Amino acid sequence: MSLPLSGIEAILSSDLQVASEDTVYDFVLKWAWAQYPKLEERREILASRLGRYIRFPYMTCRKLKKVLTCNDLDHELTCKVVLEALFFKAETPHRQRNLAAEESATMSRCFIERSYKYRPVKVVEFELPRQQCVVYLDLKREECSNLFPSGRVYSQAFHLGGQERGREIMIVPSLDLFEPRTMMDSDYSPNGGRDGDFGFAFNDSNFSDRVLRIEILADPPEPEARSDGGGYHSLADWTKHRNRRKEEIKKDSVADAAGCTEVQILNSNHADTDDGVGYENVDEEPAAMSEGDEAANSNESNWSMDCSAVLRVKTLHISSPILAAKSPFFFKLFSQGMRDSEHRLVALRINASEEAALMELLNFMYSNTLSTTTAPALLDVLLAADKFEVASCMRYCSQLLCNLPMTPESALLYLDLPSTVLMIDAVQPLTDAAKQFLAARYKDITKFQDEVMSLPLSGIEAILSSDLQVASEDTVYDFVLKWARAQYPKLEERREILASRLGRYIRFPYMTCRKLKKVLTCNDLDHELTCKVVLEALFFKAETPHRQRNLAAEESATMSRRFIERSYKYRPVKVVEFELPRQQCVVYLDLKREECSNLFPSGRVYSQAFHLGGQGFFLSAHCNMDQQSSFRCFGLFLGMQEKGSVTFAVDYEFAARSKPTEEYVSKYKGNYTFTGGKAVGYRNLFAMPWTSFMAEDSLYFINGILHLRAELTIRHL
């Protein structure tokens, strides 16, 4: 600790015998604190002189996270060195060796591994069919020699099943989205049964204690008038009308034109014969709806505040207990100052376009059923139910709309309902169904790219939140950028929408390191945000498989699912690569039973690329025809990514786990000289027809998973 700076530099540049690089980092900080008590001086000496000797790529992720919050180092510098370290950890062993070789002659040796006391290991961890790990440890001859006569050498720690053992895992079966018990309250019977059915009392004076007066006003003029004065014929017409109404409401609220409102309410303690509603006349015809032109008397009414002309008036006999039980709106209305049991008049004022929907709503409040069946009419009723706070009717409309055939147009409309209605929970099943429809339709965004590019933000969010069928997460990132650039040409708007809305749906931890490096330099994203998401992604990649699973499980119920892997077209593999005694790699590929089933009759599924000797390879599983026996069977092939005219001679062996031992059993051995873009393998890996391979008693599916292994060794010619 008393050595000067030059002495410390000499020591740090050597091959120290320390437990880990974390020890070196801690020592450097401690020495700097002692020699340079002033923060600015300490930062300067660490940045310009000592930082280069700390081999950050070999520090643990736990310590690297502490580096990011260390006040002794400049924040920009810490981000740089930690990102560099994590990118190195995520590289293939072959690429790591190349980086170390390139740096071996330089003063900075950050990519060169020291001879740490805790020797590095290569670990492959399995969760299925049982918790298992395979650990590879290499020791040099001199390391073994130094153990004599009673020495010890330790490996780095590795994990199996995590630190907590014996923890129980409980699976909770999911509920059917449209199961009535999960979406309906007990305030009505969804099948229209007699339980709580008061349809017989609707507009019947014998069972009523109030008279409802409905004043119907002329709608504002529309560019496209309805042909029949009733409902809209298509969802497109309905949407146009709704958008116009929303704009009119906004204008009205801004202008505040003489206090005009859409709904007017009258509570009267005496019969107002001037308004043309005499109780005796109404009682003479209880089932009829009396109509009259009240426009002339509208200015004399003590409740007439609207500036529009009254087209007609309808009066209904209503039961206040029935309406109050269904609607908080009517409950409050009937609770305000209505003490007289003989003369009670209630008046509402609505637009003509709302008349049919209100009548359907009132009938529903008695009978729990609707007579309308078209989507535009049901949406009108749903909005009327929202206005008058009849949640049960909103849920019923949502269920009926879910049962109708859905289109992209209707799905997008349903997604927009939460921004239109007040009782959002009542339409949640409908918006969920719309999301599922869009997610299923556009599961492969590459097939409908032009159509998807024209979708609004809500539709894009619905698609991205699902388990897309894409080649990799890089494809999702590229698509999101392309869509954002098309929809938001202004940079600031684009940055805002990517940061606040779309960024959460990109699962950066599953992007390739090559693409993550491009993310850091992307001008469409805020620099601080890119550093954050890339660091998070790289830390996740560096975690143990057990910790990765825990992070995914913790996030499975949240909106952000960045740690949850999609079902990518290129299936993930686990790879262990060896340099000595010969260039070799062991590759593990798991396929679900449904993935295999979907291969029939002539499908293929590819693995992600892996590397051996600096060259990219991949595995592909096929359902193909056995050339000798002329039946479908399961085939496994090994391919090399095309790259120039490189030639590789490779010995390979395919194996699969098999019952009852559940150990890997060799199925095929071969050798081939690859020249780029070629594939080789065995058409009938299990020597059986496809039906036998996929049978319920198949020896090769263990808990619904097919476990495959390929060993590749470069053969020197």
C-alpha cells in the first residue's frame, strides 16, 4: 500500500496470483483512496493510469454492477468498461481467444486471463428432464505439479438448482377468458334465465313507480347521413360517427355554449301537463310509448338548457328499484329529492343517434337480454351502458362482441375502447380478445409486413406483447424501428414513443451481441436509455441459467416481459466449445412435442447458429421421406453457414435422451468436409416411421420434450 504509482503499475501489469479479478479491482480502489484522498485527483489517476490494468472482462457480474455505481470512477468511463466486459463475456470462446491474441502485444491486457486461484469452468445446466449440470475443468501440468505434497486448487463456483433447495413449485391453471363466471357479476344471468328477469314489467304502469320522459334532440349534421335513421351498417361508419362525436364533445366543452350538455335530468314533484305528459293519459295505454312534439314548450321548461331542437318525446313507465339496482347513475338520480310517492317525473335528454341504444339498454335492465345482434348496434348499446353506468350490460355486450367474427378493423376498434369508456374493467375481456386476435393473425410479422406497417400504435403494442414467430429478437427490433420511422418522422416524437411505449416490448436480452452494439449507436433511441437496456441485456446473458429462469418467472405476470424468451424460428441451443486437445464443441438442442408435430409432413426447424473454429454452424430438424422405406420420418442435419470458400473437415455424432434411463444415447456418427452452405445428416435418425416417433409411448419424448445432442470435432486433413 506504500508503493508509489510506478510500482503499482509494474505489479498490476504482471500475471498476479489472486483469487479473482474482483480482488484486483478492490485493491486498486483501496490504494487510490490511500494515496489520493481528493476525489478529482483519484478519478484522474484511475482513468488515465490504473484503470487499464484492471481486467474487467474477468470480473464477476456482481462486482461489475457495483462498478457502475462507484463514485471513484467517472460515470462515462464505467459504462464504457462494463459494456466492453459484458460484450466480451457474451462472445464465443473462439472470438474471445482472437481478442486476447490481438491484445497480447499491447500494454493493456484486459482480454487476457490471469492464473486465478479459482480456476474457470465450463458449465452446461439442464432443468429437464431433471436438474442436472455438466462441468468441465481444465488444469495445466504445472498447476497439478504445484499441488504436491498436499496442496489444493479450487474451481470457480457454479450452480445447480440455485441456492434455495426444496422449494415447491405450484402451477395454477389459467381460467378460460370467456368463462361467464370470470367475467360476469351476480347482478344478472348471462343466459337470460328467469332468475332476476323482470321483462314482464317493462313499461307497465302496474309494476312501475316512476315515469321516464326522454327528449330526443336532432343530431348535429353529418357528412354521411344514415339511410334508415337507425344503426350504422358497418364498423367503419360507426367509427367515423364516433370520432366526429368525440370532436364535437371536445368543441362543446371548450366553447361552453350556454351550459349545453348531452343529458338533461328533471326531478318534478307535480304533474307537468304543459309538457304533454299527463299521468292519466299515460296510464290508459301502459304498453305504448306516447310521443309528441315538445319543441314549442322546451323554452318554458325549468330544465331545458340545450340549444338543439327537440324532435320528439318518449315516455316510459319505469321501476326505480330495478333501475337503481342495475345502475349507480339511476340510484343517485332516484335518491335526490324525490319524496312524493304519487307524482314523480324523471326526464333525460339524448341525441337521436342514441335513441335505439338507450331503449335496448332499458330493456336489458329489466330482462338481461338484448335484441340487437350486429357489432355497430352492440357498440352503441355498450357506450350507452357506460354513460348510464350499467356495468352488467357492458360486460354482456362485450361477450356478444367476442362471439362475433372478428376482423383487424373491429379488433383495432375494440382496443381503443378503454380510451372511450369510463368503466374500463367491463370491456377488458373484449380488449383482451382483440389483442389475442391481432397477435394470432400477425404472429409472423414478415408475412404481413405491409399490412402491419399501417397499423396504429395500439395494434403494434398488441402484436409485440405476444409470442411472435420471428427468426430472432433482432427482427423485432428492426421492425419496431422501421414502423416508428414511418409513423413518427420527427425525431423527438419517435424517441418519445420508443422510450415510453414500444421499447418495453423489445426483449433486448435475447438480441445478438452484434445487434446490441448497433443499439448503442442508434440515434432513434435516447443514449441514456440505450446504455440502460444494453447493460441489462448483457448482465442477463452473463447470469447462470438458474438465475435467468428466476428473473423470467418474476416477470411473467407483468406487462414487460423482457426476460421471457419467445418461440423464435431459430431455436436456442446450449454450446460448450473446447480448444484443446482438439477443436470441438458439444451442442444441446431441445424441441417440444408440438414443435415436432408441426413439422409434418415436410417442415423444418432450425437452431440458432453456433461456432466451431471461427465458423458458424447450425442444426436443422426435418420431417422427410425415408428413401428406402417410403414413409415419413424424423431427420437431423448439420449445416455450415456460407462464408467464402472455407473448407472444414468435421467428425460429428448425433445423440438423444431415451427412456427409461433418460441418458443420451448415440444415434448416428459421420464425417463430412464442408465447403460452405452445405448440410449433412441422417434422414431417419430414430430408424422408425413418423407415427411411431410421435406416438404417446415414444421413447424419445420425456415430459413432452425431445432432447438432442450433437458433438462436432474438427478433423485435420
